[in-house]
Amino acid sequence: MPIALPLDLPRLVMRRATAVGLLVLALALGLGLQRANEDIRDEVDAAMHLATLMSRLGTLAPLDDAAALASLHAMQQEAPLRHLALHIHRADGQTLLAPLPHDEPPWLAALLRLHDRLGPSDAPRRVSWLVPRPGATAWVISLDASADSERREALTNLLATLALLLLAIVGLLGVMHLNVRRALAPLATLVGAITGIERQDPQAVTRLPALPLRELEAIAAALRHLASALEEAEHRRRLLSQKLLTLQEDERHHLARELHDELGQRLTALRFDAAWLQRRLGEAAPQASDTSAADCELAEVADVVQGMAQRCAELQQDVRQLLGQLNPLGPEGAGGDAPPLPLARLQQLLAALVQSWQATPVQAAGAAAPRFELAFGAGTAQGPLRPLPPGRAEALTLPRPLLLALYRLSQEALTNAARHAQAGHIHLRLALDEAALPTTAAQLHWAVSDDGIGIADPGSAVQRGNGLGGMQERVWALGGLWHSGPAHAHATGERPGWELRASLPLPAASTDNPRPHA
């Protein structure tokens, strides 16, 4: 999606940065004008001080040396010269008056020393003349060119400029930091929405508020479009998975009906024939003339017929068990139009499934047969289970596809654990979670865990076709959450085992049934 120009973020940042720049420029202009006025005043004062000195020197003739020096010293303290240093000494070299020392702060003294090292100093320049004194030795008055005062002013101005520049930089950085921080604060919301897409939660994107910047709003709009497309694709994929699973269950239902109608009837006819043969053999036994030979032959035939009848009964029982596995919900199958079934029916089916596995002598070579266990109650996905309130399992109804999915998950998981895990204990757990009602939908938490050898490479195990991929697809088609991993991830010195978990939401209609009081 193209972003319309001009962009909001650069304009926002530059607008406030320009305001700070203009403020600093105005401040620099004001300080510069003030400094120029001070420099002009200092230059004029220096010229007047030099004129005063010249005038004072012209009036020293009537005064004695002490009075003249005191007058010059007082003038030097009241009006020091600028860029000049006054020296007075006798013709014999005795110093009478020297420039006053400057009391400089340490930082300025350090800067002056640094400047002396970096820049070569000019050759000294001096103007001297002889002033005769009445009754005494003449004075030599010297004016030396001094750059110290100018250097002090230049360095002070440089420091003031640097301080102003630093203030401008700090102000600009502060404004830019504030602008960028405020402008990019919604990025945390966008990152959360992207994380929601990664967790397959498109609602995190649809809950995005309107963002203050055009750029961020464009990103949010693209994320909303992406979430909508992903949700639509997932919806279509879920429908396709449901259709495939429905076709699979319909095929099983059709196969079960064919077995019941064709094979069941033929087995029943065989049992009737075997019963008729047994009855006829019983009637023919007393009429045999040769009792010794006839009795032996009839006894052998009766044993064979009895064995045939027993084999037919066992085969008919195996067919019934196979029909129960193919169509556990009965003749009405798993169609969407079929009436829902109570949760208690699922409990009965799982108990029968666990019992059938417990009665089946399935074990690995050199190992004991595994022990199967079923836990059923109310609770969360991994917390302790509590008994359901009386009548709750009968009052709560489940859609047949959901009930059948839980049965198929249990059937496949128990088969894999019993045949491949080499486990000593296999645990099937089903928990009804209604603690969050009425704010959120109730859930059924299903889990199968064992203490076996685990799965070294789950990805390869799925590709080998051990049912994990189909189980995950079945859970996903019903809008549930799926987990597959070691049952004891942090265990040491023992087999890790394996655990399969699924959390399936219950339809709203399933939770509308009145609950009996505990």
C-alpha cells in the first residue's frame, strides 16, 4: 500500500527542530548584539583611559616622585589600559611602576596556556620616552603592546559561542528524542499485533486503535488487511479440513453399515447352520446301529461343528468391536444435523476405550504390559481435577463432531503410546474448564501422556505417518490449540515420555444448558 506524501513523521520532527533552531538563532543574535555593545563600550573606554593617561603624564612635572607615582597607580587601578601595559622605571633601570597582575580563574588560565602552546606569540612591541624629573633622575615611560586582554576576550567569546552551540545541540536532540519517542510509541502496539498474527490470533490486529502518524496508520492498515486475508484463508482451510474429516467419518460409517448388513447377516446365518447341525447330530446319535464306530464319528463331527459355532461367535464379536471403532456414536453417525450428545456419553466411550486397551495384551519384547488410566473432571489444562457437579455431565451436551474428534484423538494417541512408546503407564485426561464463564467460552482440555521413550524427531515422526499430523489437523479444524512435546522436559536420569495436549472451545449452545446445583 503506497504511503501518501508528505510524511507526518519528518514534518513533525523538522517542525519542532526548526522551532528550536530559530530560538537558538534569536538567542545568539541577542547575545551577539549585547556583546558587540559591550565591546564598543570597552574600546571607547580604553581610548579615553589612554587619553587620560597622556593628560596625567603631562601634569606630573610639579609633583614629586612619590606623589606622581601614587597618582599613576591610582589611575591604573581605576581605569586600566586596554591592549597596553604601562611601565615606569628610572634611567638606571630601577622599576617604579609595573602593570597590575590579573586575577584569572583557573579555567581561563588553562585556556591561555593552551593557546600559548598552539599559537606562536608575536614579537614584543614597545613605545618609550624619557620624562625629566626636577631634582631627580629622569623616568623612562614605556607602553608595551599587550594581547592578553584581547586573548581573554576572544577565548571568553569562544566559550560563550561553544556553550550556545552545545545548548542548541542538546535542545535539538531533546526535541528529536521527544518527537521520535512520542511518534514511535505506537510501535509497541504494532509489534504486539504482529506477535498476535504469529500466535494465530488475528483479533490482536483488529483491536488496533487509530494511530497518530500517517506512516504508522498505513502499517496498521496493511496489518489489518493481512490479518483479514489470513483469517479468511484459515477459515477456508478449516472448512476444507472439516469436510475431509467428515468424508472420512462418512466413509467409516458407510463401511460399518456394509459390514453390519452383509458380513453380520452371513455370520448370523452360519451360526444358525452350525446350531442346526448340532441339533441334527444330537437327534441322530441314538439311532446309530454300530454304536462304537458311529459314536466316534458323530462325536468328531459334533466337536467340529461346535468349534465352527464358537469361531463364528468370536468372529461376530470381533465384527461388533470393529463396528464400534468405525462408528462409536451409533447408527446416526457424526453428521452435523444429528442431535448433540451429553458429555457423559464421551466419558463412557473413553472409559470403554481405556478398558479395551487394558484388556488387550499389547507389550514390547521383554517389557510388562502398560497400565492405562483415565482421569475425568473439572479443572484447567494442567491443574488438579475436581469432580463434576452432580448431573453436569448429563446436562452438558456436545456437538457430535466435537465428541467424535475427542474420541478419535484418544483412539489414535492410545494406539501410538501402546505400540511405540514402550511405556509402563499411559494416562488419558479430560478436564472441563468453565471457570471463566460467562466472560469467555468454556473449554475442554484433553491430554494423553506416557512415561515412554518419547519421540526424538517429531517432524520426521509426523512425516512417517504416525498420526500426529492428522491429530493436529483435527484439533485445528475445530478451532482448538494443540501441543506436542516431552512430558518431562527437565527430567534427568529417566525417559522423557511424551505428552499430547489439546484445548477445544465449546460452542455457546453447549453452555446454555441450566446447571444443576452442586
